[in-house]
Amino acid sequence: MNAETYLQYLQSEIHSTVFGTVDENGNPFTCVIDMMLSDKNGLYFLTAKGKAFYTRLKAHDIVSVTGFKGADTMSSRSVTVRGKIREIGSDKLAEIFEKNPYMAEIYPDEKSRTVLTVFQIYEGEGEFFDLSQHTIFRESFVFGGAKIQSGGFFVRDRCIGCKLCYSVCPQKCIDITQKPVVIAQEHCLHCGRCSDICPVRAIEKISE
């Protein structure tokens, strides 16, 4: 799927997300925030200007957001987004209230809504992670001109084809029919067992 589809899934199917922010002193915070809108240009959420959440958003222009959906762990799907934010004020506020009618119970009239302001996550990278499949499935995506930062475990040319990595891989996502062997990144748990057991240290972790 493309980035817009994953953003739409986060907004409409998951909706309530956990935001990671940092205050002006560098202290980390999390809070649950509903994702109100999504489109090809990013994600949209709102807050009141008097909230501590607003102060943290103004202190740093980057957030991390995760949403989770599933009856239990093994039926779960999640979307994580890390991106840049900007305040767009009352723009899209009417659309947000139209598409999220429960907001009118919290802010029932126009006067009460004057304290609200809309933010956009306009550039970022994300990952979809699906535990409901066997083997697991993960996919990275970007939007707003961001670039994917490759991460995970990769096999170097010094691989000797001993296949020990496959023997300990919990998802059996390593193709051992070739040398060097190849890790299927879309099914990898990033657990690191393959790297630990490799006798020639051919499997290296690439930081995101």
C-alpha cells in the first residue's frame, strides 16, 4: 500500500493514537490524541491552546505517533509515524467537526471552539506492522518529501552460506538458496538472532 492509504488507516480505522512529545526542558511525554483527518498531504489533529500538549508541540516541531488495532496481540496491526508538524490554526476546523461529530459534545458552540487550533503532520516516515499474518509483515513509507532511512539487519558479501542464521530465525524469513543469504525485510522481526549466531559476522544491523 502507499503512504496515503496507511495514513488513512491510522486516521479512520485506528483513530485514537499515542503521541510522543518533548517539552522545553527535554522531558518526554505521551498522551492519547484522536487523529481527525488525513489526505495526501499528511495527518491532522487539534488541541486547545491552553493545554500542556500545545506547549510541547510549540517547543519542538517533531512528533512520534503510534496507533494500534486488534482484539489481542496476535491479531494486531499498528501504524507508527514520525514527522514534522506545523500549526495551521482554524483551517480545516469546520471539516474536522463535520467528519468527527462527537467533537460537538466536547465543544458545543462556536465560542467554545475559538480555543482550538489544528496541527498538520506534513512530512515524515512511518511503518505499518502486522502481527495477524504468518509470517509477520512490515512496510515502511514516507510522505511530504521525506526519505526512508533504511534500518534492520543486512547480509554482507563475507557470508559463507552456513545457514546457521536460518536455523535460529523465528520467522524463517532468510533465503538460504543463495550466497550471501538474503533477509526478507518485510517479514523480519529485527530480533538480531541471525547476527548473534553468524560465525563470520556477516550480518550487520543498519541503524534507522
